[in-house]
Amino acid sequence: MMTTLSDMNEVWGNSDLALARRARVFSDPTAPDAILCFDPANVAYLSGYASMSSDMNPAYRIGVLATADSARLIVSAGDGPAALECICDPSMLFRYGEFHVVTAGQNRLGAARPAVADFGAAVRDALDSWDPGRQRRIGIEGETSDLVDGRSCFDARPLLRRSRLVKLPHEIAIIRYCLSLMQRGIEAALDAAAPGVNERDLAALVSAEITRGGGVPRSIAVTSGPRAANVDAFASGRRLAIGDVLRIDLGATFRGYWGDMARSAFIGLPSSEQEQCFAAISAGVEAERQVIRAGITASEVFAAAIAATRDAGLPQFARHHVGHGLGLNITEAPLLALGDHTVLQSGMVLCIETPLYRETWGGMMTEDVVVVTENGNTPLTDLSRDLRTCGGVPCSSIA
């Protein structure tokens, strides 16, 4: 496993990886001449640029007009310098709006066309620069868009979904590295967990490890005691106490790709009920690891996980899903759920989980990430899944 940022520098840069992803998309026999996208994840997939402006503002408008060998990126004037770091070619940058940056010496954006008034005008400029005669066919996210000005277009969402289902080896390497940072963070937090330590202090340790390795902490849910039943919750000032379950459920990104994993631990010795519940949810995740392979359906994985968890001591266990795809979104297709009959393919990256949440009692989970192979699956997470106690009580003391 790659464990350092310098190791990751040997992996393709964002623009090289985007070129490989576009090659996959446009090799599909249904592919159009170009695809126009506005969803930030699809923009990142086709251009290589993951925008912080998109993260900060859900209403921010960004786009890409992609062909097999080029990506015209449409961003705000303020987003231009960061976007240029990724695509490198100023002629492929189409900016809109107004933003002032004092330049010193040669302006990197000097070779780019001037910013236009609004997003729609920037999109039309990108289209006109690529196909001034309006003769080519365009795929878009949706059936129609007023921005294409009557050009021949069709819904490209099924094509993009198919392309993103299976990850390239370099994509898998990036996700694996992101998960390695998260594992370091979990280890740091569990080493520090003890009665009296508060959740925010542990979340800070997790975030520091992710950031130190070049990742971006995104969802750092460190919850304990009754708060561990809060499915997605920010860490609080609550201090750990003997008898608590500590649940650490993390999301982070590296080069735009998400990692998603979780571990639980006990402060002091667990009760017999806590041990039984932990054993049951562990059996559910293990059942997923045993059945996941190319050719099985997502719904079959769901059925195996639910049955195993119930059989291991939680007969009333219920879930809406037991995992999902992972990539440029934290939740991607397929969904390991009853109604999803997607056939798993080699190269899919999946989160697997059977979490338990009980109001006033707490919650616990183990969440791992695997890559589907022809004959099984390969784990991308290798942090111990065994029952762990914190606060000076070794696991060996558990009868």
C-alpha cells in the first residue's frame, strides 16, 4: 500500500487521469462527439479539476465540454487560477463574472480569453470554439438544456454512469491512499481515547493525520455514548466515560476521490450485550466480504449481509442498504440494497457496512472498502476489525 505523499506523486496527475477516463467514456459505441456536464463530480471526472468553490457553495455553477482529447473548463473568474493549475492550457479555460487579483509580472491567465458576463455566455463560448458550425452531436446531463442553443443533443447520464462504475487502476490507487490517511487518523484517535477525553479532541487528531498526508477531511463523525446513535453528527464537547461505545465514521478526499470507512471501540470493558451486538454486525460485514465477486448482484450482497447479522444475534436487524459504490462521490452506484440488481463487475470499488443505531443506547459500526475481482474482492482497508477497548483496558482481558 502506498503510504506517503511522495509515493502518490508517482501516480498520474489529475489531467493525465482525466485523459484516461475520457478515453474510456468516448470508446463506448454510444458516445457522442462531446459531452457537456455541470455536475461537479462529472466535471472532475472529465477534466481532472475538483473545485473548492463547488464544495463551498452548492449553487456555484461549473461546467466542462469534453471530447476524447480535450476538456474545455467553464468556471468563475475567481476559480480561474486554481483551474489553470489542473488543465494547464489557458485556451481551454472559459471564465465568467468578475474577480480581481493583483498580478506581479506575467499574468498566468493572460493567454486565456477574457471573462464574460455570466455562466451561460461562457458555456456558449466554449461550444462555439469547439463546433462553430453546429454540426456535431453533444451529450448532456439531461434531455435538454437551454444552453446548447438548439444543437443536436441527447442524455449522457447513462453513459457517464456506466463509465464511472468500474475504476481504473490509478483511481483505485488514489482511493487506497486516501483510506490509508483515514486509518492513520483512526489509529491516532483510538490511541488517545480514554475517560475524560472529549470527542472534538479525537476529531482533531483524525483531521490532522488526513491533512498531513495531503487529504481533505470532509465528514469527521466522532461520537460516543448515546450520541453514537446519531447517524451523521459533528463531534461535540462530550467527554468519554466508562461503558461508552466510541464510533468513528469518516469521509475524506484525496485528489477529488472519496474514502469512507468506520471503526468502533469500547471505553473500558464492553457489556455482554455490547459484545453480542458487535459480533453480529461484524458477521454481517464478513458475509459481504465472503460473497462479493464479479457476477453477483448488489441485492444478493444485501440479502447475505442482513441474514448473517440476524443469525449472529440481532434477529430484528434492518437496513435500507449495506454499502455503496465509492469514487468522486461518497455514494455512487451501485447501492447494495434490496432493489438494486446491478451485476457487480471487476474493478468496482465498494464500501461495505452493517451499522447498528439505537436511540439512547448508542451505535456501532465497522465500514470497509473493497475492490471487486473476478473471483472475490481485495480489501483497500486493512485496519484491525477486532473488538477494541480503550482507556487502559487491553482486549486480552476480555473473557
